Amino acid sequence: MACAWRRFATYNSWEGLFYYLGAILTQTEDKEVHFKYIEAAAKVGNLQEVERVTREDTHFDPERVRDFLKEARLPDQRPLINVCDRCDAARGLRRTPPSRQRA
């Protein structure tokens, strides 16, 4: 099972990865699988699924997903809010203004 989804990832076949992992997501607790599913859903533009998984799923590394979502800069920030709410990382959403950064 691991080899099949890694092939999709190797070739950046985000749509194939999205559909493949979507079929096995409920059968595994592998954090890497859950992260790749969230990543693939974001890459194919299925923001409703990204929002649903970040709201309902418990088998992903919140810090890793939070960092990915911050970099992805999705038009809908609910997935990022869900993750930060879950891991109590609201501080991760803020940016320090340049005038307050330490030298």
C-alpha cells in the first residue's frame, strides 16, 4: 500500500494521489498518509475536503499541517484555523510586526 501512494507522490500526480489516498484514508492511522491526503486535496483545489479533514480527522501531525497550510496560502483559511484550534497554536497564526522583531 505504501509503495503505491509514494509513486503518485514521486511523479507529482496530485489528482491520482488524492483519489487513491481518499479510498484508504479511513483504513489507516499513518500520519504521513493523512498529511499527503491534505496536501493533495489542497493541490487539486478541493478546499472543502481540506476543511473537512482538518476539522474531523485526528491522525495528522498538527504542526506539520499548520506549516503546510501557512505556506499554501489557501483562499479559505478555515483549514488553518481548524488545525491551530486543535493544537492550541493560535500564536502560529500571528506574525510579529517588523518594528517588534528582535535584532
